[in-house]
Amino acid sequence: MFQRVAMAEQVDAPVFRHYQMVVETMLQTMTEILTAAGFTVRDSTNDFAPLTLEILDGPRGASSWSSR
């Protein structure tokens, strides 16, 4: 259904608004999780990769996985 609405450019359709809300919430949540884990994250600056994140730097020191 989403593909049909998108192809018809019906950006005001409820399914399109719902999809946008889900994607925005997912990106915000991923940003918060990665930031809490010590990563530096930003919205992608790549016009060909919309709705993605760029990880600019990782946490310093030992990996949290190594203690498990």
C-alpha cells in the first residue's frame, strides 16, 4: 500500500504520514542509543542516502563487549 501511495505522490495520505513518523522515531531512537554508547552520530549529509545516520566517531577505550 505504501508503495502505491508513494508512486501516486499522495504525501498527505495517512499511510505516508505514519511511515514518516515511524522512520523519524526509529532514527531518533538509534541516535540516542548510539550516543549513550559513546558514539558521535549525525543525520546523513549524503543526498543519495536520506533517512540514514553517519557515525563519526566511536567510544574510546575497551569495548563494552570485551568484559562479557
